Amino acid sequence: MSNDTYLPYGRQEISEQDISAVCEVLRSSWLTTGPVVEQFEEAVCRATGAEHGIAVCNGTAALHAAMAALELSPGDEVIVPSMTFAATANCILYQGGTPVFADVDPDTLLLDPAASEAAITPRTKAIIGVDYAGQPCDWAALRAIANRHGLALVADSCHAIGAEYRGKKVGTLADITLFSFHPVKHITTGEGGMAVTDDEAMARRMRVFRNHGITTDHRQREKSSAWFYEMTSLGYNYRLTDIQCALGLSQLRSLPDWIQRRNSIAALYDDAFVGKGIQPLARQVDVLHAYHLYVVRLPGVIRDRVFQHMRNAHIGVNVHYIPVHLHPYYRERLGTREGMCPNAEAAYHDILSLPMFPALTDADIARVAGTLSDYVFETLERKL
Ligand SMILES: *Cc1c(COP(=O)(O)O)cnc(C)c1O
């Protein structure tokens, strides 16, 4: 890409093969709830090592379905990190539960297991870990805590499809794992999401939940020439279409290559920032990072000035995230405030997400790294 092309922080990649796959469904007799939904669910299961996949209309709906599968009652508490997208906590409120924010590790910005354990009360039902930026949480530590206290473990892995932790794939590390297929994520269906689990009962509850709480779907009734159906719980229309699943199925083929390219891009950035006052987030040992985001910390400079400088240079940097407990809605509704999650709050002031998507060229990376390094270097020099 040329020297002043705008580089967003993330972007989809659509091939001719993807387009053909979608067109094929448009010419078929099922536009939604047809055979491609199951094919996509099975393919995601094969790719992630999970047993059951439930495709839904977005990642937030997948989180909502997971909370429904846990059968939260009003007042039940669920522990979540504050350094995440609001949807991770919102889904708990949808089902009448109460989010309890736990702090993150300052070096990785992943949910701190000790902080999670300290947040447990007799009302705690589950812990949701977020594989922030694409790096798996310390799932062994979280599993030990969940087992010790009889809690369910949920993975918001919207950043981390294709990642691995100690040789195990994301999708097999928690009781339920959620993915998003929004265009900035690793693979896309336009809008879309999926819940995966090895637990048959939870899978059944989520399947019914995505279809109004009705126990059979339209295609099943067609097959058995039956009209009768019953609604047994309160659900939603959270279905994903065959059109979208065809795109997802086609995209999934590129996932291993894309993860590899994202890791190469991260290595180029890492090298470029050595000794420049720019700190990439720490990596745990024995993980395959999915690098949805490439996040650096910029201590000693004013992040918002760096942000503006980069945007002026047509580089679409971003900030992920405002800690959820600081959003006005949470402050008003739950009384959360500054000081509750000091590591997340400190990080919020100096994090910056750099462009990270497979189509970035080595020249694009050099341009981003050079623009950032020069500016940070000059700013730090001026202070001396
Ligand atoms: C993208 C994302 C979601 C929500 O996914 P949608 O498909 O946009 O609904 C939830 N949690 C995290 C951490 C995400 O990045």
C-alpha cells in the first residue's frame, strides 16, 4: 500500500472464492437455517477441537446464549475482567446477573487469576476470561480456581480463534467458548458469532435459546413433515443465515495462514520497538498468540498526542479498551468507580493498538513502526 493510504487497525480479507461460496447459497433453496449452518458449525468444531458449535448472529448473542446456558438467577454474580469490550459484561445483565469486575495482570492485560479468586462470594456462578488481543488467559490457573469453588468457566475468545495454550486449542479450555465473526476479527461472516462447548446439555440449551426457546427448527420440521412445535423457555431470534455461514466456511480455510502472518507482523513490530520507549504487551510462554490486536504501552508520553499524530499520518491506531467499570452506565447502575481495577485503569492511559491484519505489507509495518518510533523518540528527547 502506498505511503499515505489509510491503514485501519483491522480489516477483513475477501477472496473470489468467498464470493463464489456466498453466491452458491443465494442460488440454493435455503437462505437461512439450512445445511450450511451445520457445515460451518462442524468446521469450527474441527478447527477448535470443540464438540458442539452453535452459530448465532453475532459474538454478543453468543455471550448472551452462554449466560442463558448457565441458568443465572437474579443476584448471581459473574466475574469478568474490566479490560474488555462492554459486551463481555453486558451479557450478564441481560440474564439478570451481576458483573463483578476483577483486575488484569499489568504485563499481559489478561484476567489476573488471584484477583478473580479474591472476588468470589457465595453468589458467584462463573468466571468469564477474555483472551485479550488474541493471547489465551492463564486457563490452567482459572480452571483450578473454578474447580475449587464449583464455578463455570467461560471464555470470551472473540479475539482468539486459532490460538493455543500449552498445546491445547482455544475452544477446549473453558466450559463454553465464544467467538465473533465481525469484519475486524480473524474470520468474518459480516456479523456473526459462535458458542462452542463439549457439554451436550449446555449445547442443547444454547440451540433452543437462539431460536425463540422453541425445541425444533424449521428445517427439522420440514424433514419430518411435521408442523407441531413447542416453546419451552424464553429465547430470541439469534440465528445466523446460510449466506453468512457460507462466507465463514470459506474464510475458515485461511485461518492458519492468517494466524501465521499475524505472528510475523507482531515479530516485525517487536523488533522495531526494541530500545525505543515503546513496550509491546508481554507474552506468556507456551502459547500460540492469535494477535487480533497488536497493543503497545507508551509510558512517559501523552498517548492522546501520539494517537493524533498517527491519525494525521493516516494510520488508524485505536484504544482497546476503556475499562468497562468506568463507563457511565456501569458507574450509575453498579456504583463502580476509579480505583477498583488499578492495573486496567493505568493501562487505559497508555495503551495503543496498531494496525494488525494479514494484508499489511512489510513496507506498511515499517511505515507504522517508523512513524511511531520517531514521534515517541522526539517526545522523550524533548523532556531530557
Ligand atoms: C468483538 C467482541 C465481542 C462482540 O462481538 P460482536 O460480534 O461484535 O457482537 C465481544 N467481546 C469481545 C472481547 C470482542 O472483541
